[in-house]
Amino acid sequence: MVAATVSSLALVYLLVIPDCIGTGSSANKRTKSGGATSVHRAAHMGHTMVLKILIDFGGDGMIQDADGETPLHKAAAQGHVDATELLLLKFPQAATLTDRHGKTPRERAAGRAKSAFSDLS
């Protein structure tokens, strides 16, 4: 989780690549308290390049945390346009998932991130 928060691409590679070679991607490992993954953290912080690396190495943008939020919910709610667009491109079906309050990522979108949903019907 630290790698996604720090936004150090070298650190992300060091943490994710060896695990992918051996036992599978650690990008989907969940926190015990809230069920978030590194993908959730990177999306929340708007670290688009870290997010791309995590996704390229098996990070799943469809995982919902304990609040029912996907990484798309996180990025959209924080107004991170680039992260929101990347997640919509890689996981378009995440746009229809609702959180524990019954809200979709589009309904949670803030600021300029709202524009990322304009192409969806």
C-alpha cells in the first residue's frame, strides 16, 4: 500500500514485479480494516502512472472495498480526471457498480472528473 501512496514508480516496480513473477500480483492484496487495495490507494491519490503499472501487473479495478467503493469511485470522488479516465478505459463495467450508499462513480464524481463520464450513456 505504501508504494501507491508514495507514488514512486521505482518502488512500485520493486514491490509488484517480483511478486508477479512468483506468486501473483500483490496489487490486489486488501487491507484488513477497509478492504482497500493498492489500486484503490493509487486511484484515491490520483497517481495515474502508479495506477497504470498496478493494472498492467494484474491490479483489479473491479474490487470493492468495505464501503463498496471501487478504485473508480475513489478517483472520481477526488476529482482525479486522468485516473478516472484510465479506470473507465480499463474497467468500463465499474461505472455501474454502486457503493454502500447506492451511489455510482458518476454520482460521486467531483470537479473536472465529471467530464470523464460524458461519453457514457
